[in-house]
Amino acid sequence: MAVAPTLRTVVRRSPLGLGVLAGGDALDRPVRWVAVSELEDPTPFLEGGELVLTTGMRLDAGNAASYVERLVGREVAGLGFGVGLGHETIPGELVEAATRAGLPLLEVPRDIPFVAIGKAVSELLAAEQYDELSRAFAAQGRLTRAALRPEGPRAVIDRLARELGGWAILLDEAGAVRHAAGRGAAGAADDLGPELERLRKITGRGAPASAAFSSPREHVIVQPFGARRVRGFLAVGLGRPFTPVAHTVVNAAGSLLTLAVEHGREHLAAERRVRSAVLRLLLAGQVDAGCETLERLGERLPAGPLVAIVCAGEREAVLETAGDEFAAADGDADSGADGGADGGADGDGVVLLVPASRADAVAAALGEHGPVGVGDPADLDDLRTGLDQAYQALAGARRGAVPVMRFADLAGRGLLCLLDSDAAAAFSSALLAPLRRYGSRADLLESLRAYLDCNGHWDAAAQRLGVHRHTLRYRMRRVAELVGRDLDDPAARAELWIALAVAPGDGSAR
């Protein structure tokens, strides 16, 4: 909607010769249209903001006050009275009523047709609309040039704050401030939390939306941006209501931010695909080709031995935390690690290659997003080994429910951390089931545990249980019969030890 001209502008149109008889201090009211009516009550046909024109055919001393009262209640811009037809002069009662009510009352000379006033207002509206469009296009051009600068979205925010004379804030999808410009922006960011939460709920249901709210000090607009999903939020605040031009400029800024973010993400995705290709080359032993390809991106691998790190957290969060480190989404890397039960064949992690001096710090930061496996330092021609180690360590981190596992620490954590917990529990349940079903369950299970803990020494195990060694021998024969294992076989004893160690509710082998 165009900015409407004011009554003052209409009065100053010299060819009209309009005179102000009342309400001179209210001439800055906008005139949104001209309405001609000789009705005693024209208000049912008005929307508010009109300049009402009349010759007063139905006005007299008795109804002038009520007529003005109705117009004021409808919030018209003003009243134009044409003299020389129904009245040679404007009735004094009407002037007095308009003065009391603060309603602008204009005298229209007899030789000025009402249509001339209507045409003048239409021309002013058209001029204002053209001026509005011109200002909006000019502002969009400046915002576009800002978006093309190296700093992109930040430059758009700076330009937007200057264009509107207020503040502008760029927030990421989590609501964290990425950039702010304009006076009052820093303090305003703290008040946006509830609106951002409301917008997340609305946009989460698939309905893109924006929010507008006001306080005695300022007016604020918050809108999300992003193409396929919300990538962030734009917040703008002014010390006055937003004009149509301001709304247009804010919408243009939101569109430019969407383009910048989506284009940046596509460019970033392309770079990540190149890094995944580099990783494939390195793992295939084509070190020179891999390094040359990476140099095309203006990057180099760090000198010296590198540590392979694999993180199974949410990919975007991991890559953002990785920052400038060499990182590749392993879905394209085809590591083919065979060492761990969850090797890299499924490409279920993000692979990083970092100098040994930074490995601990990087792994700790990535551990906030999901389990992390860290290999031993390796030269470029032996990265396959380092990555296999990282995947084995990742498997250990998952089974041990720890955020970070280093390959070098796996041996110190024992064999059990390498076993798949679900598979091990199923194996234990099946192997020990006959002992659980047989008579006094605790006698056989506890006897077997003591026997294994004492490495098959009858006297020591019997003493621990408080039974005669012949009683223990009898029990072990029953165990061997029930589980179908020869207890003199070291492999059979190892299987039973593992079954007892992982058995739910039965503790662990000592």
C-alpha cells in the first residue's frame, strides 16, 4: 500500500484554492481517498482516512454537531465543504463543531469541481506510490551489491540497518547471534528467544511464517530464511512503525540471505565432495594425486604424520565443529575398514585427518556430538591402517558408552569392549540357559564362576565356595554335560568366561 499524501499536501495544491476553516493543527493526517456524499450519515460507506466532500444539502444548524461527531468516529481525514450551491458560506455551527472536535474543515470554492479534488488526490497517491517503488528498488539494489561482497550475509545486515535507520540481527537456526548492526541490536537479541521458539514450532509444521511485535519503544519483525528448511532468522527493529517500503526492504534482505546461505551451502557441499574424493585417493595409495587435487581448493594437508579421527555424530554439526581441519563425510570415502565390527564399510561417520599435536583437542570437541574413534599417527602412505584403527576405536567407544576412544587404549580396556553388546548378550543367554533351567541355578553358575576364576584349581575354587572339592567336581561334570563343552578345553573355558562376564544381572568374571 502506498504512503498516502497528507491534507497539508492537498491544501497546498494551488489550483484548488482550498481554505482551512478548522482543524489546522491536524493537516498532517494522510488522505487515502476522496468520498463525495450528500447523505446525512455517510459513515456506513466509508473505511476511514477519506477526505469527505459535501455541499451540505442535508446539513443545518440542528444536525451539524452530530454530523461532525459521526465523521470523527469513523476517523476520516477531513471534511471539504463546497460553497455556492446549498450554502453561500459554511454554516457557523459546522465550523464550531469541527473546531471543537479537531476535524480539519476545508472550504471548496464554487468554481472548483469535486472531481478536480479527486483527481488531485489520485495523482498524489500515484506519485507517492511511484516514489515508494523507487525507494524500494534503490534499497534492493544496494542490498544486492552488499550481498555480493566477500562477507555476504554480514554485509547485508549492515546495509539493512543503515537503510532503515534501525537495528538488524542475523541469527543461526539455533538462535545464536551471528552478526548484529545498528544501535540497540546487542540488547534486543536477548528479547528474541520467545518469538524464535514460536516461529520454530510454526515452521516445523511446514508453514513459513514471520512475527511482528511492538513495545512502547520499538517495533520488531522476525522472519526465518532458508529454502528447504530454516537456516536462520532475520530480526529487524525500528523506533517507529514499519512502512510499506520498510517491509519491502526487509523481505528483500530475507530473500538475499536465503540465496547467500543456500549458495554457500552448495559451494560447501561441493568442497566436501572433493575432500571425500581426496580421501579415497589417499586410502588407495595415490598420495600425489590426492595432494594435488586438494591444492586445487587452495588447501594442503598438514605436514608430518596424521591422526585419523572418525565421529559418528550428526554430520552437519560435526563438520561445523571441524572448522578448518581436513574433513570428509565418509559416505563417499568408502574406507572399507575391516578391523572393527562397525567398520567403515557403511560410511557412518565423518573422517578427519589432523596433526598429532591437535588430535586430542579435536577429538574432545567432536565428542560433544557423538562417539569418536582416534587412530594412531600414520604417514600419508599408511593412512588406511590409521583409519582402520579409528573405526575400531569408534566401535569401542560405542560399546563402552564413552565419548572418545583411542586405538592405543583398546588393549587396556580389555577384550569385552570390542564385543557387540547385543550379540554377546544373546550368546551368553543361549549358552547359560541349560544351567539356569537346571535345579539349583545358583549352585552351578556360581560354581562355574569360581572354577574359572581360580583357573581350574579344584582346591582353591572349592574353598572359595565353602564346599568339598568332590562336590565341585560333580557340579562341573553336570555343567559340562548341560552346556556340551569340555571344561579341559581352553577355548571352551574362554567361551564360558565371556558368557558369565556379559550375562545380565550376574555380575562379571573376576
